[in-house]
Amino acid sequence: MPTAKYIQVAQEIKKRIKSGQYHPDELLPDQETLAKEFGVSRLTVKKAIDGLERKGLVYKQSGLGTYVSAPIPIKSKTDTPANFFMGLDTEMGKGRVTSQVLHFTVEFPSPEIQKNLSLKKNEPVYDIIRLRLLDGEPFVIEHTFMPLKTVPDLDEEILSKSVYHYIHHDLNLKFGRAYRRILASKPDDLDKKFLHAAPDDPMLELEQLVWLTNGTPVEYSYSRSRYDSRSYTVFENNRF
Amino acid sequence: MPTAKYIQVAQEIKKRIKSGQYHPDELLPDQETLAKEFGVSRLTVKKAIDGLERKGLVYKQSGLGTYVSAPIPIKSKTDTPANFFMGLDTEMGKGRVTSQVLHFTVEFPSPEIQKNLSLKKNEPVYDIIRLRLLDGEPFVIEHTFMPLKTVPDLDEEILSKSVYHYIHHDLNLKFGRAYRRILASKPDDLDKKFLHAAPDDPMLELEQLVWLTNGTPVEYSYSRSRYDSRSYTVFENNRF
DNA sequence: GAGTGGTCTAGACCACGCC
DNA sequence: GCGTGGTCTAGACCACTCC
């Protein structure tokens, strides 16, 4: 099963942008020309470019053409895309993230967790707290709830490595969608102890509910970081 | 110039979901059936449904069909979508937002602002600080920079109403894309004075760079709220 | 095998920005 | 008027899920 053509075309155009073959704020070849070059229909080229536009690599003006986006000038070191669907380790760069399991139990879900994960009160969940370290430095505390029936046979071995990898490769499941909330709050005891937050250090929290592609809720979690170690970014296009 | 068919179809399907004609976690009619009903091609129906899927109203499983999403159980009162492109007033509900202009000058841009808004050092910008009130209660301080050449003739009258409306309707310009960063920080003097933030109250900040559809940077701004009055939400679909 | 959504094509017409 | 991207169609084939 080969990759879809529009994905391949998108990858090739992306490569050309990254390599400098197409320059910032300059026009791409028109869709008909690209279609001929790649030996595909115009619609396939449009689909490829639409994907790149959603990600912010190009922007279009009807009547004029498709332009390569200039680099965004306000990038920061603490930036983390708020639209990831991978584990922290792949997100931050392989091998930089390690984990320390602070809490790992199986419990019947509270009414709130029942609601969030669409569970009956006799369907147990894992209750997991992990300290995640980046290059050995503590930087996130993750509190995660997952249904046992959806993610069976979790153990500390998996938790200290990558739960994402386990779900994806061993269970062969795929994340479908996520609802995320970003908020600020005051530090709690765990923040102070493990992230060395001072009493007046603001905390940044990402709360999320994640579903599999088949519609099953698979994770409810909140991740807390010190205000000076993390920020979340979103790119939005008004045309979609 | 009528609205595109796929938009109309999407609106009709959305209406049916909202009205309860299609139920949560149940299948929609298949695309062929909907295409016949609406008198359009299947691709047009697919395009409509894709849009709804991106917004989270439905989810699809190849081989099975399209399901209506169940309501998200973790909504909160302070939630604000992080993907808006409207003014605060339309975002929060008409007429609830008022504004107090704390600062309004025209200046040559600092090197940082030059970079963010792609300006030469002799191209002036507005430097605007506004206190936004919701139902009369202070809840956001917005610090905004906009190029004078792109948004001419701004005045306090417009600032106290809706800059968005002015840009959109009077200048006939349209926002195209935005890069946003969400972060936590300690309160500054303005936060303490106008938002009544205590010294240890965390602040939530949204920093953003906005472009018009023609690629021109039009706004660099940061908006600060007290941690207990605001949170930002994102919905993501892994398929796009 | 039947039914679903995903992809792809060739061709057409339209709206938009510019000259 | 010309060239661009946006929309739309009819028809085809494929991959996936369930029976």
C-alpha cells in the first residue's frame, strides 16, 4: 500500500522549500505546471498544497498564486507545538527525555474520570504520575488516566519508556483527535518538590482528552511545567 | 456570488447534528446517499464532512462510516478557543465587551517590532494598550502593535469599539493566518493595577503574530489575563 | 462479498487580481 | 483579456471493516 500521491507531492514541495529551491515570499509554479511535472492531476496538487497551507509553509491568494511563507520571527526556545500526537520523546528529539514513575495504581474511576473517559464505575483505570526529564533536568509532571480495557498490560517498564510507542506499535492503535486546554495556575506540592517551583512561580498546565481513531477515549491527562520552561504554540489559517 | 455548495452542505449537516436529528456516536447516512439527497457529487459531500471533522463535530472510520462526535465533557467557563479570527466582542458574545484605551501612540518601531512586522525602521507603528472589560469587569490587557501603512487612520473612537470591525469592513481586509504562543508569567504593574492581580497570581499570556490574506503582517500583540479568568482550548485531528 | 470512506482523473466553469 | 486558484462533476478503483 503505497503512500497517497498528494502526500508524496506535498513532501517533495516541502523538501524544495526547505532546501531553498523555492524562496520565501516568492511564487510557486502554478498548480497546472506542478501537476504536469509530477504526472498527477491538478486536484492532487491542490490537495498537497492545501496541506502545506494548513501547516503554514505556504499561503495562497486566489488570482495570484501560491507563495512560500517567510520564517516566523517570534520563535522561542521553550515553544512546544500544541498540536502534537506523538510521545514527548519524539516531540523533543530522540533520547533526550527520561521518565520517573512517581505513582502507578489501578483504581475504579471517580465520577469525573468516568465522565471524561466514558466509563462505567466498575471499569478500572490506571492512575499514573510521571516526572519527565529533559536532558536529565526535570521539566514536566504528567498526571494520566487511561482505561485498562483499552490499554491492557501497562507496566512500569513501559511507563519509564514510551507509552505512546506501546499503544502505537504493540497495541496497533492510533490516536485520532484531542481536545486540549491550556491554563496557568499556582504551584502545588509536587511542582515544588519535583520541579523546584518557588511558591510564587506560575505553572503552565496542558489538560487534554485524547480519542483513538475508532472514537474511544484513551487518555485524560494534565501536564504541568514551570512558567519559564515551556510555552505552547498554535498556527491557524483562517481559510479552513 | 453564492456560497460554495460544500459549505452549504456542511451547514445543513451541522444543523442536523445540533438539532438532534443525527445522534452522538451514531452513523451519518453514507456519502453517496447524502450526495443524492443534496443533489451534489460525492466529493462535495466529502469536502463538507472533512470540514466538520476538522472542527470535531464528526469522526470517520474508513470502512465503517462517519460518526457524530459526543459532546466534550471537560468544557470550562473560562475556555476560549485558541483559533479565533474575530474580535473579542464577537468571540465572547455581542455587546459584552467594552474597552478602555490606556495608551495610544505612534512610534518608529523597535528592532524587535521591525522584525516581527517586517518593517523598515522609518515605517511607524501604532503602540496600543487597551484594557478589555467583560460585562464591565476587567479581564484582559492587550498590548498591540500595528503598521500604520497597513491600518491607516486609527483613532481612539475605533479603538474603544472594534479594531477588527474597522479592518474587516471599513478597510476591506481579511485576516489570513496567525502564529500564537501561550505562556504563563508573573504579574507586572499593569496587571496588578488594572486586573487586580495579587503578586503571586499567575498570568496567562497569548502572544500572537497575525497576517492578512495577502501575506502582510498586520498585528503583533500580547494579551494578558489573570489565571482564574481565562484558558485557551485547541481541538486537533490527527488525520490532517 | 457488500458497504463504507479514501484517492485520483479529465474536464469544465467560475471568481479574483492584474494589465 | 489572461492567468491564477476555487469549485464541481461523473466515474473509477482501492483499502478497510464486518459478515
